[in-house]
Amino acid sequence: MDTPTYDVIVIGAGPAGLTTATEAARAGLKVFCLDKLAPGGALINLGELHDTDEMGNGPDIASRMTDDATVAGVELGFGEVSSVTGSGPFDIETTDGEKHTARAIVVATGMNKGKLGLPNEEEYEGRGISHCAHCDAPLYTGLPVIVAGAGGWADLEAKELVGVASEITMIDSKPGHALADVRSMEGRIVGLAGSNGLESVTVETAGQRKTIPTSAVFVYVGQSPAAEFLPDSLARDASGHIVIDAEGRTAMPMVFAAGDVRAGARYHLSDAIADGQRAAQTVASALKKS
């Protein structure tokens, strides 16, 4: 069977990716939106959201955005992209051997999950290390917890824990960040301890080390842009985010980027949606001219 050719393949079905795909399809393009997991991206792990006109919790908003994409004519697929080759048309291959071609690509893959970078970190995955307050908050009712990181999605995680955990501490290397009902500490986590799940962390702050009792750490530091499958020649900033111009174009012709994976992203839902709308307009205009 011949490999299907799409006008646009959107890699990533989070809020930026789904918005891009929906708006591109509404513009009359043949669109395929590919994600390694279920549509929704970071939204699936989030509770009530208020930084966008889309009201509701993360999974509900993800469901509505997925329905909008389907109604617009977007074809949704599942698979982890392993490589992108060519220069228009592009060949996209997944880890399970599926191949797809497209005239243009929009990368909206977001971020890989956070890492503290500690040698015994994996030992506590699911036993105190979490990446989803919406999923795991009930496990820590009445117990002290830590959010590693601040701003963007980390703030949403902390807010999700308010009223559930007995105490919430945000630990981040940047000073001056404050949320209601959340204790803030400048520093970084340098140790994890506990024989029956996580029981405490060691924090390096102001040149000293402190031991803080905690039952969980929700990790929003050490994240990396999920763009390993792209050619090394594609311009990135020092942290690995894809560099784009004001309209979402990358350094490679007919390759665009939107959402948290791009340089300068603020990790807010409203920004991801705006990015998707802009990318769709740009790619539609570019394809009509080609």
C-alpha cells in the first residue's frame, strides 16, 4: 500500500498540536496529528484551569479539543516518531516502523518529564516521585509534599495540591516566587531518602544543606524539549528548545514549531493555544504559496 501523503503532519497532540491541527484542517489542509500517547498532552495530568477561555479541568478540555480536531477532519494517529528525513516532502518514521509523508511539519511535542538528576531517583518513581498532581494528590492527603520547580505547569501542580496536602513547599533555584498557601524556598534538591517510599529530601540552599520531611516530590525541573528525533542541524537554543521566528518558522523550510518545545515558551495553556493558531496560519499560507 502506498504511503499516504498529507499537507501537514503535526507531531504532538497536546494543546498546541491539537490547536494547530484543527485550525489547519479548517483552512482546507489534509492534516495528520501524531502522538506517542493519548491526545491531550500535559492537559491529561492537570485539574481545574483558569488561564484560558477554555474552562474546566485538563482532561475535559483535552476531550473537547480532540473532538474539535476530529470534526474539522484531522486524522489522529498514535506512535513515537523516531526520525524525520527529507526536505519537503518529509518522511516521518515511528519506532514501530510506520512511515508517513507530508509537505510540511509542525513540531508540538512539548517537554520530556522532569528529572532531579539524582542517582537513586528511579528507586522512588511511583513511591514518592510523581509528575502528576491531578493523578496522585489523593495519595498524599494530609501529608507534606514538595513541588520541584516554579512557574507555568509547576504552579498549576502546586494549586492542585492546596487543600489536600498538609504542607506544600515549592523548591526552585529562582528567588521571589510566591503562591497563596504554598511555602517557597530557593534551592535545589540534592538527596532523596526513605526505606518505605520517600520520607525526606536534602535541599541545598544558601550554601547549606537541610533535611525536609516529605512524602512526595512533584518534579517540574530538569525537563528537556521532546525533540530528539529531529536533525541536529535544526537550530536550537542552549537548553535544546527549537528556535523559531515570530510566526513559528524554524530554520528548516516548511518545518514549524509550537508550544512548550519552542524557544521562549512560558508553559501556559493560553500561550500553547495561541502558538497553535499562529502556526496553523503560517503553514497554511506557506503551503498555498508553494
